[in-house]
Amino acid sequence: MATPQEPFAEAVGEAVQTAVMSVRLAMAIADAVRRHQQRQKNGAEEELSASEQAKADAQKAMKGVLPPDISMALMADADWPQMAQQLMALKQAGADLEQLLPRVGEIAVTVRDQVAANQSRVAKEGTGEWERMLRETLPAGPVREAILSSPTWPDIAATMAKLDESGIDVRQILAAAHDEGLGVDQAVAKVLAAGQVPTMSRDALLSYGPLSDGIDIPRNLDLDDRARALNQLSISPQENARYARMLKEALPEHAREADLAVTAKQWPLVAARMAKMESEQLPLALHLAGLRKDTSWAQGPGSQVGSRLVQATNHVLRHPPGEAPPAVRPAVSTAAARSQSSTVGPSKAQAVKGAASAEPGVAAYRQQSGPSARQGRAR
């Protein structure tokens, strides 16, 4: 049974994690500018400093800049070693950290307080349950993402509560409004793109196959933005952290490899599969134990171990516990490569896949033109 303090603690934690995302974004932008300048001037980027030394130096530079809650969450984040290297590279390139870091700190505090205030208002009005209904009723995509990220979300949730009190079927209204929202999204996109119809994102196109088989992938999936990708796939920061922890617990002797898998670009797809399985009450831990049975993912170039572990994790999740066959790592297939190409439209890609029937386990991308009932997904 949840104590009265648990929802409050969860809300505070989410506000802090959102603040950490804002710090990561600010650092990534600053680092991109540094890299661009060095390429323009020297024709190449300067190498990053050693990770352990960078972490120590960055921690010293950050001392007193951020509030303790944001600072602790930032340094516990899986991306902290890379961020520390970026920070030290900025210093070596001539950036004044004494000027930069306080401004980044102000951004983080503002974001944290805004998120906390928004969550506090929702909780006070008793409308927190409506986010769960929204995620269960509407498919992942631009409409749901727009609603949940809107500053007017508390007002929308309050309206849903009032309709429910009046005996109105809120789910039915949401389903109908979703179709209207798609129409608005497409109309606005046409104007912004000078008449061009929005196309499938490259990440969504490249996610064809075992990684996307059976899970709901939005057409505009953006794996380059970790926070946005998780939101598009309906994975909260708390859920993502829990799934990452489950992977580490399944591989106690491979903590470093598990960290690399969690930070890999395609990890959100694995997290989405774990969420779906959890909603279906499937034994995730038993599935993940299969990674210890077949450790072929550990063989190969160290730079690719995170990606291999992502593929291996997806492999054991898609088979009954203990029954996953040894992972097959085939040579590159020209037909499969062509079907993954961003220059091939969805219908053509699926046609190529149909022709390449020798490749097992590759499923066509599941499109959803309207809302579908999602059963058992609790939040």
C-alpha cells in the first residue's frame, strides 16, 4: 500500500530529473558549438580528457553551482561521465565556466520549479489519474505528446474530471478528439513544410524488425533526443530507471556493459517492450536471466558492446523464459539493408521484406491511424 508521501516523492523526483535533462541539453548545445568551432579552425576536434579525471574536475567546477538535489541526480545519471568530459573540453577550449555554469544552473532550477508547480497543481486538484487514462486511451504519437507537454495540461485534466463527474464517457471523447488532433497536426505541418506532407522519421524507418515487432512505434520517433523518445513511447523517467536497474541486476558481473546498453541510442525501444510485457504481467526478470545463458553479445569490438547487448536483451524478451535460441548474427544482407534505407518508402520497404523471406523475425511496421485500447498498462 502506497504511503501519502510516495506520490509527493515521485513528483519531486520527476521535477529533478526534468531539470537534469535541461542541464544535459544546455551542455550538449555548448559542446556542439565547441566542436564546430574546432573543426572550422583546425579541421578536427580535440580529443576529450580521460573520463575519471574529467569527472573529478567537473565535480569540482560544479560545486555550489546547482542545488544539492539536482547536483546529486546529475552525477548519478548514466550520461554524467560524458557530460564531465564535455565540460572539461569546453574549459580547455577557452569557455569561462564561472560564467557558463551559473547560467546553466538558473535554467535547471527554473525547469525544476516549473515542473514541480505543475505537478503540485494537478495533484491538488485530484486530476493525476487522468494522465494514466490518457496514456492508456490514446496511441503514442503527436497528439498525446502535445497534450502531456502542454502548459495547459492541468486545465485539460481538470476538464476531464468534471466531464467524468457529469457521467460523460471521457475515453470516448478522447478517442474522437484524437482523430481531430491528427487532422490539425497534419494541416499545420503542411503549412510549416510549405505543402509537404510529414514523412516517417529516419529513426522510425530504421526501427523495422525485431526491435519494433509488437510494440507501438510513432511515425515521428526521435531516438536522437532520449527524453523525447521515452515520452513518445510512454515511458516515464522513473520507469526507464527501473528497467535499467533490472538489466543491471540480471547481469551483476557486467555492470559496465549494462550501462552502455542503457545509454545506447535504441534502448528506448527495449524499455517500451519491457513496459508492454510488464502491463501483460509477464516475468521480466526470468526473461532477462537468459542473457547469462547466452553471452555471445559480449564477444566483438568493445565499442559496439552496448548495441549488441540491446539486441540480445530484445532477443530474450521476445522468447519464453529459458527458451530463447542462441542469437544469430548474420552477415549483412543487401535486401535487408535496402529495406532499412531512408530512401525507401514504408510500402516499398515492406515489399522488400516480403521478398527477403529468408530473414526470420522481421515484422512490418505497425501503423495506427486511430486510437486503440491498451489493456492493463498501469502508471
